[in-house]
Amino acid sequence: MEEPWDFEFLSRIADGCLSFLSEFVNDWLANDMRVCIFKILLSWLIFSLIAIHFAWKFYGNTVNDMYYRQGTGQNGGTPDTAPHLSGWESKVGETLKTHRD
């Protein structure tokens, strides 16, 4: 049976998170090459997500309408059956298999 989480375990998790955040802030304030590249990539990611959001907001309905077929039939513009097929085609003289319980 699992032991209940005690205060010591939660305290260790909180201390780990706090130390990670303080180390991250110290690295963020340092002006070395790693931090500059990280800042550039982070800003590029944020800019891309914002651009995708606004592009979808502007063109989303147009793109969505392109994927819905217009017209009648089972899938929009497609007919219910293919015109050149007459159901299950079989060779002449071949017996059809039936399902038996």
C-alpha cells in the first residue's frame, strides 16, 4: 500500500523548484552566449505562436470550409455508389459464400 505524502517530501519538491528557479534567474541575468541564444529562440517561439494564432483567426474559416465537401451524397460531392460497379462483382459460376451461425 502506498504511504501518504508527508510534509518532508513536499518540502523537498518545493526546495528543488525554488533552487531551479533561482539558478534560472541567475543565468537569465548573466549575459553569456547560452542565455542570448535561449532568449532569441524563446522570443521566436512566442512570435510564431502569436502569428499562428492571428493567422488562424483571420484565415481559419476559409481553411475549414475547404475541407468540408459541398453538394449531395454520402460524403458531400461523392455519389452513394460508384457508377461502374454493381455491388459485389464476382466471376461467373463462382458460388457466393454465406455466413452460417
